[in-house]
Amino acid sequence: MKPSIKNLLYSAAALLLTASFTHAASTGGFDPSKNRRALRFSPGLKHMQKGNHARPAASAGLNINKTEQAVLKALDWLTQQQQPDGYWQKTQSKVAHTGLAALCYLSYGIMPSDKTKHGEALAKGLNWLIKQSNEHGDMRDGDKMYGQAIGALTMAEAYILTKDEKYKKPLSSAIEFIIKGQHPKSGGWRHQPYPHGKHPGDLSITGWVYMALQSAKSAGIKIPQSNMRAADGFISSLASGKKRGLYGYLRPHPTTSMTSVGMFCMQQAESKNKERQNESARHMVTNLPTSNQKLRGTGYYHYWYYGTMAMYLHGGDDWATWHDRITPVVLEKQESDGSWSPQGQRAKHEGRVVTTAWATMALTVYYRCLPMLQRPQTHPPRKFTGNSSNSSSGLKRGSGFGVASGAPTPGRAGR
């Protein structure tokens, strides 16, 4: 007899609780991050069905324990790689490395106040990060505007979640530096901020900057509408396709990786143009992740990171199709020490910390712990036999983990 969907979901919940208790034991005591994840997704409870369809139901019971263990191994590896001063670095830019690593902990529901090894690593990393913004708000330290944007994004997400005022001043300064560095005509950003760099911009750097601006706006930082409109115009200038849902790097010649970036940016802008989003999603489901990804202008983990976030927020059958392909590919590529080895043309530049961060966040998108993921999915989830009719409502952006203490709401299972 085939197991029912209901039984699969309850089994998944049990597996997750087991993993959570294992995590608690490995950290030397109670781990409050599992309760924060419970606020975002609890697969076996009927009354949660309307709230978060992060994992497509048909595959939830099959991979939930594997992904949990993979993320824990990754976080353990990242914690071991942290330098005594609090930063991470394998290639260029301590700021970019530290920002991405910190986002991994936050994406799993870990807070800097947690008295666990991962909470302490996160706190140490964030404390180092907020000291990198100088009197001009400049955080660049070797990776040009990438570090500036990723550092600002991380501080904004941390500020939304913790409400700790120590993040506000360096965040405000970093955002002001970004705004001043926008190209006045194109609306984009390149490696060097304007006027030091005269290039009109590219979508790779502009994508990170755009995420930082949207997150900072949600954190209460004032962003001039003129700058946001100019940034929107730059992104649209690189769009093509019948519905303008395909995106290029420097010109409107689409690549799969840049399409995932453009799609996620439009989602952060809360674009109401569903046809444009649908065209982006159709392109990506025809270019699903593979173990040996060979797509023009497309990196491995960079694409999988952006693609997973964008497809999750897109929802529906397209998300279910993407999910069922990305999960086994990422799990297969994890090394025994918990990290992921860089691959592709930019492997040497990215380095293992960056690759591991992108892979980890591709596996933690389900929890919606990062504020930039706390918005409704565009399409309702795939319906399965025996499952009730559902709709995705989501939580409002900027709501944080839900409660300051991290305690679960009544009636929700720990996760």
C-alpha cells in the first residue's frame, strides 16, 4: 500500500524534529533556531497548509532529513573556517565573504543572540562587518562594489530581524555610498562607483545592489524614489523576450544566470507583471540545474542560488519542478567536510566559502527566515490527490522571525 500524502508529511515533520534535536545536542544544549524555523514552515499540520508551501508535498518526506543534515554540516564547516577576528575569506573581499556566510546562519533561523556555536559565530561575524563601513560609508575591500552591496544587504537583513540599533548607522552610511555611486544616466552600478567609474553598469553587480536597497528600504532606511526608478529602468534596459522576462549582463542578450537575477529583482520590487515573471520562469525550467551545468554566461552555484530564491517566490508547478531537480544536485555535490567545491569558469575567483554559502542558501530557502524571502508566492502550490485546495498567503516583508524570543506559536510543531 502506498503511503498517503498526510503520512508522508507527518513523517517529514518527525524527521525534522529528530534533526533539530540532533542539532541541539551538537551545539551543547537547546537550539532556539529550530523554533524560529517552526514559525515559517511546519509540513505535517493541516492548519499550516495555507501559510507556506515551501517544499512541494510530494517530495517533502523524501529529502527533508538529508537537506537538514547537509545544512548543519555546512554551518559547522563555515564556523570552523571563521577567522579569529570574525571574518571569512578564501579569495577577494573579506566583506563579501563575511556577508554571505552571515546570511547562511540567518537563513537557517539562527540569531546572533543564540548561545550556540553557530549563534556565536554569527554574532562575531556581524560585529566585524559593521566596523568595515568608514566615515564615507565605503565598505569596499578588494571585490569592488560586490563587497559594498553584499555587506549592506547583510546588515539590512540583520537589522530587520534583530531590531538592534547598532546596525543602523553603518547600514545607512553604506547605503548612502551606494546611492551616490549610481550612474546618473543609466541607473546602474559597475565595479567602481560613479564618478570613479564611468561604465553604465552590469546586472550582476546591480542585482546585489538592488537587493541591498530593497532590504534597506524594508529596514526603514530612506531611499530616494528617483534612485529606485533609475535602477528599475537600468534592469529593464537589459530585458528582452516577448514579455521582457529575459535578462542580459551588459546588453539585452539574455543568459540564464542573469535571467534569474533579473527575475528576483523584479520580485523584490513587487512587480505586478505576472507575464514577465512567467517568461522568466519558463526560461529557467527549460534550463534546470544539472551536475555538469554548461550554459552560456552562467555559473554553477551563482545560478542555483538566485534561481532557487526566484523560483521559490514564483511558486506553483515551476517551483515544484525546480525544487525536485535542484535538491538532489546540490546534495550530491556536497563534500564530506560539509563544503561545496567551486566549479565553472569563475571557480578560482569565487572560492569555497562563497560556493558553500550559495549552496547552503539554496537549501534553506524553505524556511523563509530571511526577510527578502518573506513575501507570498506568485502562484499557488501544485495540488496533489488527497491534499486540500490551497493558496499561498505568505507573511509581510520585514516581519522578522515572528517573535523576539523565538518561541513557537501555540499549536505549531517545533521544526
